[in-house]
Amino acid sequence: MKTFDHLTVIGLREWVALPELGVAGLRAKIDTGASTSSLHATEIETFERQGETWVRFNAHLGTVVQLRHRRCEAPLVAMKTIKSSNGHAQTRYVIKTTLALGDRVWDVEFTLACRKAMRYRLLLGSKALVQGHLVVNPGVTYVQDKPTFPASTTTPANGVA
């Protein structure tokens, strides 16, 4: 049997943070069947900043019972057509921001999508798992501690609160 000493084990659900967006305490669903990660966002609009295209959006962070959101801004990385498991295609905005999971922090691309019908506001796809050197144990949840990030990053780098 092979072991993977250089990989961190996570469960099917984990607590994450998005430090550059000033977001902590967000539950994520781990989805190895999805290539790209996705963040629940509404009121998405593009704008120009210093000659680059950015997106401004409301990131929805709470549960269906306890709603909360945060107005965020991030550079637009791309537009991507995502095909769902039922075959429906949708074009989405793509941003890249830091993700904190346990004691690891790395850049992850997220598509911005309305996930209001979904239980989890953030879906972590296989590309992020590979980049974060993670392996999933499907028999457990919330293996890693809730991530914390330094006080210097609790205010978003983009200045939006």
C-alpha cells in the first residue's frame, strides 16, 4: 500500500477562510468531481481599476438559516463556461484569491456563481486540492482546525469592507 507523507488529509467538509477578501469561518464542501472551485456570489458587476478589469460582488457566507454576506472586489482572471453534472452550461466570472485551510494558504481560482439552492456556499474542486497538496478521506469531516490569519489580513487588501 502506498502512503502520501507530503499530502495533508482533509474530510468531505472543512472550514476555510479567504484572507484577501476578509472572509473567515466559511464551511466548504470538497468535491473531487468538480475541476474548478466555486464561491456563492450575487450582484456581480465588472469595473476598471488602473487599466485592469475587476469584479465587485456580494459573497454569501452564512447558512440558509443564518444569512450573512460581504461586499468584495477582486481582479477578473477570466470568463469560463462551466458544465454542470446535468449538462447545463453557464458562463461565469473567475477570480483568484488566497484560500486558508488548516495551516495551509495558497492561491485558488474560484468561479462566481449563485449557489443559493446549495447547502455549502463554497465548493472546493480538484485543481485546488492538487495545488494545496491535499488528499480527501471521504469517511470524515472537519479534520483540519478552523484557519486563522494574521490581524494584518483581516481587512481586505482591496479595502472593501
